[in-house]
Amino acid sequence: MQDKEQYHLIKAIVLISLATGIVGISLGSVAASFDMPLWIPILLSLSVLAGAAEFTFIGMIATGANPIFAALTGILINLRHLPFGLSVASFIEKNAYRFIACHIMNDESVMFGLSQQNDQARKSAYWMCGLGICILWPLGVLTGYILSKNIPDIHVLGVDAAFPAILFALILPMLENKTTRKRVFIGTTLSIASIPLLPTGLPVLISMFGLLFKGKSK
């Protein structure tokens, strides 16, 4: 039974890493459509490793925004990494590798890490997903940039919809729990309602208020 669960975990991590790489293709194509030099999206994908902030930065630069202001906006969007860091600190070893562990911290690696039953499993899942995304995200950005120079409209391939579709498929079994369904509904409603009021990337943080809902599991 344990081997089967481990197989499904690895399969899910591989799928989510591939999906993230596909989203990277979208980012690369956006940068190319704005005639940005290749080094900008590549440097962002290697150093920032956070899609929402990178999309925002490139979009703001393309429309003439000050690079410093664009960077500060990206930092604001990535404030969610503060609670992320606090949540994974319990199973990340305090050695030289912790700096790499901080770099590969993202929504997906934190999600897979925290969902495991013990610290060793949490650490393994966290590193596996984090490194997978760390490799496939820049490759996706590079691929998207190159393809965009040869395909007039790369978005007709639906690359921007691949990631949310795969992510939804992964979490769908969790919705069998009544309390989880209500939390998802409340969080989604709050997030959508806040979209006109908050900068890109922040509404997803509002959805976390759905976790405050308490109910009996079923």
C-alpha cells in the first residue's frame, strides 16, 4: 500500500512539474511578443522562480513601468512566501542546503511537502517537486521564447490553460470531504470578489481565509 501511495505521489509531482514547465512556455512567449531580450525572462526564471511575479514584472516593463517599481510589485505578490517559509521550516534541515531549499520554495513544493504524513516524507516530496520545477520552469521559458519567434500566436495551443487544468485534476479527489468543499467554495468566492480590488497575485492569498471555516469532516 505504501509503495502504491509513493508511486501516485511521484506521478503527481512529475505531472505538476511538467504543467509548470508548460506555463513557462507561456511566459517565454509573452516576453518574446514584447520583443524583450532573451536574457530577461531567463534570468527571472532562474532567480525568482515564481510565475505570478514574473508575469507581472514582464507585463509592467513592457508597458513602460519603472523596473524598480515592477520589482517591488513582484515582491509584494510574493509575500505569501513568508508564511510558506514558516510552514516548511519544521522539516527543512539547517545546513548549507537550506539556502537551496529556500530558493525552490513555491506553491507546489510547499503543497506537496505539507501534505505528507511525516517529516522525512515531507522533506522528500518538497525537494522532489521543488527541484523538478526549478529545472522545468526555465526550460519552459526558453522553449516558449524560441517557439514564439516561429509561431504567430502560441496561445492557440492552450498552453496557458494546461497548468490550472492539471492542478484541478490533482485536487479533485480531496473535494470528497464536505468541510474541504466548503472551504474551497468560501476561499474561491473571496478570491474572485477581491480581484477588482487587489493587484495581480494577491487575490489568491485572500482565498486562504476559507481555511478559517470549521466544520465536521464527512
